[in-house]
Amino acid sequence: MRYTVALTGLMFLSIDASGFATPPDIGSTVDRLVEDTTKSSEAERHAFAQLIDLGSPAVPYIIGHLGDGRPLAEQIIQRDQWHQEHVWYVHDGLLAVLRQTVGHGMGATDGHASASQRAAIKRKWENWCVEKYPDQSHVCRGGHDG
């Protein structure tokens, strides 16, 4: 079930059954930010920060990008001034974003997982997503709105 809410008559948000408001065009925003992670170190840092800032509404779209095996522009994500994660592929970076956004992880982010391990991690996240965001199950599995 999906509800639409008008905010000051200018902007519309869609609220799904999970209770999370989904800003318009969030799917294309996530698509663009995921692309940016492979362009340059600066673009990657900005993209990961923006993905985290998008919060819960972006989670199904981020999960839909898991399995992306392209190398990242830079192999380090700085979580804060004391912690960093070594990541190699877009998939790994998105796992780090998910861990930060939802508060838990479902697999290693260090690039050492085999293709079958990455696929299993992706399936776990997809299943979790479908349960948590039932109205966006197609997005959780890599589809797009609209």
C-alpha cells in the first residue's frame, strides 16, 4: 500500500507500508551516485556520503545495486576520523553504506568474497529488503519504479 502526501503543495512524497517516505526520483539519484563511485576518489567520497545521507528511503535502491563488480575509484571508505574500511568493488562499498544506514551487515566488505559468496550476500539483503519494504520488492531485486 502506498500513500502520497503533499508538503506545502509543492513537493510530493510517497509513503509505503514500511512507513518510510520516498522522495521523488530517489531511484535515479541512487543510480547516479552508484555510477559516481567509479569515477574518481573525490566523486566516490561524495557519492558514498550522499548515499548514507539519503537514509532509509534509499535502502531498497541501494540493495538493488548489490552485485556490481566494478572496481571503486578508491579502495578506502572513511567512516569517521578514526575508522576506515578497505573496499575494492562497488558491491563492497554499498555493503558498507548499508551497514551504516540500517545498523547491521550481512557480509564482508573487504573484496575477498568469492562470486558465489557475493551472490549469497546479495540474496540475503534482497530477502531482508522484501520483508522490510514489501511495496518495493521489485526495487529490492534490482527493478525500478515507474
